[in-house]
Amino acid sequence: MLQQTQVSRVLDFYERFIARFPDLGALASARESQVLAQWRGLGYYARARNLHKLARRVVREEAAVYDGALPADPAALRALPGVGAYTAGAVASFAYERRAALVDTNVARVLQRYFAPRLHPKRARDLTRLWEIAEGILPRTGRAVWVHNQALMELGALVCTARVAHCERCPVRRGCASAHPDTDHGLR
């Protein structure tokens, strides 16, 4: 629901959606029209259709493979309808504490400013490089990855923002290549 939609707008929809479909089984059992009715007003209806398809695949079509639950492995998650690299990394690291990178707009901005100011996250090859950097700096354990990924997202959302990089209050300023152009992480 948060894909390209602000949190404040999602909160009411989320509560109603979860009340109606408390688990994957309930979602899989519903008709598509029921899912879309609960989603109405959020837009991007392909997200609702993909979520419904995902639930049906996990719970019904391939129940023996998935045992009725989302897989923990990012590659297995990517094979499900509507799940891209970011969502797979987020689910694997946050729900299962697996070692998985995630790069959203905020994380890409933090990585770009900190490690490689010359990269442009909107350029495909540079975004690929930022994903490589994200994977390269992951901590070794899943619990630490959970904290690491959450910290990167929060840093981008609250400190290293798109409009203003609040360098004066940044906890990692000392090593930042944007704040200190002479810094070389060897990752450019």
C-alpha cells in the first residue's frame, strides 16, 4: 500500500484491509472484486490484484511449496506476483531477519551521497551500482541487517532528505563523500 502512496493516506485503508483480510488465507479466499472494493480510493489497483494473486499462489496453487506462508528467501519472494527487488529485500530482512539489501528512493539517496556522489540513482546503471553498494555493506547477521536497513531508510527520510541534506545533524557525516569530497570509500 505504501508504494507511491504517503503513510498518512494509507493508515485508514490499511486498518480496514487487515480487518477484512487478516491473513493470506482470508485474502486468497476472497473474490478479486472484494479485494478491489477494500482497496478502492488508494489507486494503483495493479498492487491489489498482484497481492491477491500472490495470496492465491502461496495459499492455494503452490501450497505444498510455500506451506501457506511467504518464503524468507529474497529470490523466492521475487518469483511471486508484484514482488520486486525492494519488496523482496524488505520482507526478507524485516519479517525474517534475513541478510538482504533493499534500495528505495531514500536509501539510494543516502548511498549515493555517502559513497558515490557522482552516481545518479535515476540512471539504470547507477542504480544497479547502488544496489551493489547496498549488498556490499550489509552486516553479517540478519538481526543486524534489520537494524541496518531500518537505519538507512530513516536516515534518508529524516536527515539526508531529497530537498535538504541536514549534514549538521547527520550521525555518519564524518565519512560522507558528499560532506567531505576528499573521502574515498573505493566504491565509486
